[in-house]
Amino acid sequence: MTKVRILGHRSAADAVLGALHRLELVELADARIAHSLDGLDGAEIRSARIEELTRILTRTEMLLGELSDAPRPAGTFQPLERPLDLPGLRRTLGSLAAGVEEVSRRLDALSDERLVLPTYLGPLRLLLSLVPVLARLDAEDLRLLGLATVVVVLNTEDERLVDALRTELADKLGTRFELASTRVEDEAMGCLVVFPVESADLVRPILESSAIRSVALSERFEGLSLTATVEAMQRHLDEVPREIDDAQAERQALLVPHAEWLAALRTAILAELELLTAAGELGATRRAFLIECWIPRSRVDQLRDELDHRVGSALFVEDTSTSPYDPQAPVLMHNVRMSRPFESLVRFLELPRAGSVDPTLLMTILLPLMFGAMVGDVGYGALLLVLAILASRKLATRAARVPEVSGLVRVLLLGAAWSVLFGVLYGEVFGDLGTRMFGDWALWRERPSAVTLEPLLLSAVALGAAHVVLGLGLGAWQAIRFREYRVLLDKLGAVLALAGLIALAAWTMGGLPPGALTPAVILIAVGLLLVMSLHGALGIATGALDLLGRIGNILSYLRIAAVGLASAHLANVANELGSVGPIWIGVFVATFFHALNLALAAFSPMIQSLRLQYVEFFGAFFVGGGRPFTPFGQNKTRQIPSTT
């Protein structure tokens, strides 16, 4: 990345911004702060328009959210040729939103009724049998009789509360009331109270207790007898699902004809907001404007040519030759096609700092290799390969939205291929099934054999040592680029100490001649001194702890052998169980355990391989804190169709 300055006459500022927006080549930076310049005129007007656009955007997204499946705008995209007509958009959206909101309110009411009506029906049905005469009287009949009725629910099973309610009513009304009660649900009692209409003011305070909840009926049920109310409620409850479906269809009928326009409008608003925000970051004098932006170094000449073609030659485009290690520079990861799915796995941890080592390519090679070394079975590898191919096809759309899914599928695909290769080395097809059928055909050695355990463990440790030392070497090279010489000495000291320890271990096992002992000890001593010297008085402790940590990192790679051995033993157990008892039982049991082992082979080696990359390898050199490169103009849009 490099920073470019674009200088031109103030009158050309809007044209240059429009051209940059269409090109999508640069990420804008705030030129006012860096050079203590004023901004373009019209800041208050832009601020007011941004506020208005934001309100319209909120309403647009609300309407799109009401669609069951909001479509994306289709067709050819073109840059905006004129600002959006905000008054016209407000009228159009207001008219559309009014109809949608009315239907939405109806839907909310229907949904509430679907939940609430069953809670009314239960108590009312139980109370019908208590007062059969009153149950047949409607509101007009009760009015003529001078009576009023209230249905309440007491939040208790204790009938003493019903007696207390009866006592309170008797204190106020004497004998001029009737109260019938029954249990209507768990921990609740339903009561029907009948009293003279003129006593309503005396009854109301008694029934407003926190332990009492009144059963208030909808207006549609007012004036009906208790029996008719129950029947009407049940009929309405049966009709509610159909009414909800009808209301949802009505809302979709309002929105679907405008769906494409709404989606395009949303994109257009985002584009204009981006342009308005960018205009506020330009530096300006009385006659000129200044734009600062980040761009990949390889595309500076393209930017000059495009601006010259689109705007004219009255522009000065200067490459400031920014250092590639500038921590403020954005990061654009660029790898070979095979490695691109792995970029998301690197970003999952953190984006590398500008100018630092991008480990994506190494991860592309080493992550599937370690996965395959752990699975190490031709049969499992072939099945995982088929599953990975099917997953890559099935999840193609989702993987595009969630890059980590694409990365994991690619790890599974390449890891399955490595599993087949290591399966040939180990001579394993569903464990020892291949050996049982074809004899000993391993190119190297079988894993479950006790004789081969030591070489297997040593190979895992050797891989770990190579991986950690590679990480330290990358860290040292990176420290040279960043001119961080203390970090350089720390990495070199760790490499020397580890090299000495590896040589000492090899000498102990008889792999090196007797004369190798002295150089090994010297390497350890020099490496420790380098590491300790960087930490002052605490160096003796911290240097030794750092070296122990590196050794622990290397030994952590023993998990490659351990996970692989566990998988091989489980496969062999499945084959043993398959040979016991009737053949159909044996096939079923063996298939079950092999399926279980396959699931574990897809999951556990993936987690362990990622852990070795993120902790042991990246920990030796990776510098995070990068900021992603965000090209100005990503919110391109076509012209918004005019509406009335």
C-alpha cells in the first residue's frame, strides 16, 4: 500500500470524487487533519442531507425487513447522475409504509389474540356450569335486571382467598351479590361476581388487588351472554390462523412489487451517504482541493490514467512512496488462488499488520498436511474427500457469505487428500482392514504397532521443531524489516538455543558424533545469553522460562501422533468387533464404530491442526492489528426508478 495525494481546482472536487467512487481503487483518508486544512464549503447542508438520508434509509430497511425474503436489485448498475429526490422519496415511502404498518398492526393484534384467547376460554367454560341461568343472559338482559357481572382470576389455589373476597364484598354490599368460583388452572381460581349496577364503584376497589386479575374481553365479544361469548371466542380462535395467513399475504402483496426498487434505493442511499461523508474529509483552500487516499502500489499508474481520462489533465497525482511498514496503512491480502480460502482463517485470528508476514500460503500447505498426518487412513481419507466435495457444492452460496466456511471446507478437501497419502505410508484402510485383506502393504510402518511408536513420536517432534524454528526465522526476518533489533536478538537467541537442544538430544540418542556435544552446549549458552540480556535483571528467569515455553511448543506436536494413534486403535477395535458374532451384527457394529471414528476424524484433527497453527506457529512471528483495505465506492448503484 502507498498513500497518494490528488490536487486539483476546487471546482473539480465533485467530479474527482465521483470518478474515484466509480473506480473502487482507493481508500480515502482525512486530508484536513494531516495538513491542517479547512474542508469544502457546505458542511451544514451536507450534514442536514446526511441526517435526512439516514431517516429515509431506516424506513427503507424497515420495509425490506418485512419481506419474507428481500431480493437484491438486479440489472446493470450505473453511478448516480443526480442527487436523490428526497421529498419525492418521503412521499412514496410514506404512502407505502402507511399501508404496510396498518396490516402489521392487524397482524400483531391477531397474534396477540392467538395467545390470549385460550387463557380466557378455560376459565369461562368452567364458570358456565356454575351459573347456568346467568350464562344465557346477554348484556341487555342484565341491564334490564339492573345487574353487572365481572369475571376475575385469583392467583392462588387457596380457597381461603375466595372466602376473603366474599367477606370483603359482603362488608360493602351485604347480601346484594353472588360469587361463584372454581379452579381454572394451576395455582389459579376463577370467580364470577354478580352485583347491582349501582354498586360498581364499591366493587371496583376490591377487585383491583394485586392478587386478582380481571378477564377483560375484546370489544367484539361485548354485549353477548357468557355462553355466546365462549362460542364466539372459539369460532374466532379457529379463524385466527387463516386471518394471519391472509394478512401476511396482503402485506407481501403490498411490498413485493416494490422490492427491487426498495433494494436499489437502499444501495443508492448508502452510495450517496458515502459520497457526502467523503466530501467532508477533503482538504480545501480558497482555490484548490486535496484528497489523500491509500492504494495498492501496483495500481497507482492505473489511477493516474483513469483520472486523466475521466476528469482531465488538470490534476496532480503524487505517490508519496509511503513505507510498506507504515502501521497506519490498510491491509489487502493477496495470495494465489489456491490459498485465498485460507485468508479467512488467518483473519479469524486477526488481520496481519501492514508490511508483516502473511502466513496464508504456509497455512495452506501445513494445515492440511498436519490434518492428513493425524487421520492417515486411505478409507477415511476417501470418504472425507467425497464429503468435502459435496459440502463445497452444497455450501457454495453460504460459503460466499461466511468465508470461514469456505476455508474449513478447503482444509477438509486438501486434508482428505493428505490423509489418503499418509494412509498409504501407514498401510491403513479403515484401520487394519487393508492388512487383513491384502497383507502388510505399508510403505513406511503401521501406527498401532508398539515397535513403530518411537519413530512415530520422533517424527511428530521433528515436524514440531521444524515448524517452530520456521516461525522464529520468519519472526527474525520480519524484525529486520521493521528494524526491531531487540526482537531480532530474541528470535535469534531462541533459534540458537533450540538448535543446541536438538543437537544435544540427537547426541544423547547416538545420532551425532561425540565431538558434537561441545558445539551443542555452546549454542544453548549463547542463545540463552542473548535472550536473557534483553530482559535486564529478570533475564535469568524470563530467558529460561521463554526457552521452556519453546520446548513445550515443540512437544505439543506430539498430539499429531497421539490423535492419529487413537483413531487407528478405534478403527482396529471396530474391525475386531465386526468379526465377533453373526455377520449381520458384526457389520452393523463395525459400521457404527467406523462412522463414529469418521466423525471424530473430521472434527478433532481439524481443531488440533488449527491450534498448532494459531498458538505454536503464529506465536513465533505473527503481528496482528491490521486494518482491512476498504475501497471507496463499494456501494455502487443503478439509477433509482422514479415512482409516484
